[in-house]
Amino acid sequence: MSMSLVLILSLACIALSRPAPSGHEYRAPGPNDVRSPCPGINSLANHGFIPRDGKNLTPAIMVAGLKEGINVGADFGLLVGQTATLANRDPLAGTFNLDDLRAHNFPIEHDNVFNEVLGFYQGMNAATIPVAAQTIWSRVETQRRLNPDTLIYGPRQLFLSLGETSLYLSVMGDPLTGVAPVSYVKSLFENERLPYEQGWQKSLLETNFVTLGAMIGQLVLNDAPDFARDLPNLNAGGLRDAFALRDPLTGIIGNATCGLLGTC
């Protein structure tokens, strides 16, 4: 690549970069702030789209923060917020702290897969649906190899992987094509920071159940043989467990609220 082209590209990056909106500048969490295992939610807190201390959050706060920060629709935001309240030890509080979400295998907990995801994008400029699909099935194989008897990677984990993959491709890139700059994804995963300084802006197209569902379909079709192999495990009970707090192995309800609401 010629020096002149490098200079042009560098100037273009500078021109495209914009500061974060006023009041939403990045600020690393302080000693009394709490965070979740989810870099997307943590990024919203680090930029002040939800309370920076990560405490006393409600579904309404999550809906507003997801919409304002990364243009995620109220349908998905409400699901995230309501599910998160189930992590509170007081099942009737209706609030939660971000560190409540650190319970292993809770639906918003991701089992530290982000370094593995970034490894797949090593040397690439753009994250794409075909490569993202490979990361999902690689994770399945890893769990089968490490936990052949306990089946830690069950239907719930598979559906959550499809959903979270669609989400990061959408909010860091295009909700329709699923193409996202790797540098943006890296900023989100490694620094829990929205990459305004790299030129990122939230998409004008809202990310919601419709767009996420369509992208999940594309992920499945890109690795249809692998999905077909797992299809027998994704029966009606598995689908129910994917979105409830019932452990797919033990059948134990993870939180009393789930039982009280009759959603398990």
C-alpha cells in the first residue's frame, strides 16, 4: 500500500471520528461501580446511557438506555430488563444491579467467550455472518470436548449464542447484512467502550426482534449441517428452557420469580 493511500485512509478515519454525545463520554468504572459479564450492557454504563454505578436498574431504564445508546428496540430491551430482574435475590424487587448477572449460566451470562470470538477475526477487517457462524459451532465443539458428560452447552446456550452474535453484529455494524468492522467489535469486547473515536455511530435502523430473528436465520443457514445435527436436541422443552430460567439438565427453577409468574 502506497504512503499516499495510507495518508488518505488515516485522514478519512480522523474525519469520520466523532466525539461521544455530550454527557455520554466514556468513563471507566470506579471502585464502587459494578458491572455485568456482558460488554454491551457494561458499555452503556461506561457511557452513562444507564446509571454509571450499575445499580438499582429497572426494565424501563434498560429499555431507554438500549434505545438511546445503540438503537435497540423496546421489545428486546424489555426482555433484557425483565429477565435481569430475576437475578435479584429479592424476586419481587423489580430492580437489579449489574453484578447480579454474574450467576453462572444465567441467561445474560456469556461464559467468557469473547476472546475466542475475537480470535476468529484475527487478521480480518470485518466481522461477517459466515465467520460469526463458525465461532458459534466452534464453541459448541469446545464444550462437547471439555464437558462430554455434563452437556454444559445445551439448547439454552445455543439459542443465546445465536442471539448475542446477531446482536453484536447488528449494533456494531449493519442490522441487515451483519457486517461490522472488527475494530468496533474489539472495542466493545475488550474495552467495553462504544467506538465513537473510530467513527462508529449507532445505526439508523433499529435492532429488534424482527431484525435479530432474520440474522439468526442467516447464521443458521450458513452452517446448516451443524444446526441440523443439533436439531433433535432443540425440542419444545429445549426451546422453553432456552428462554426460561429452568436449568436444562436438572429442571430446577433458577429464581422464585420465574415460578411465581408461571414462565418456567
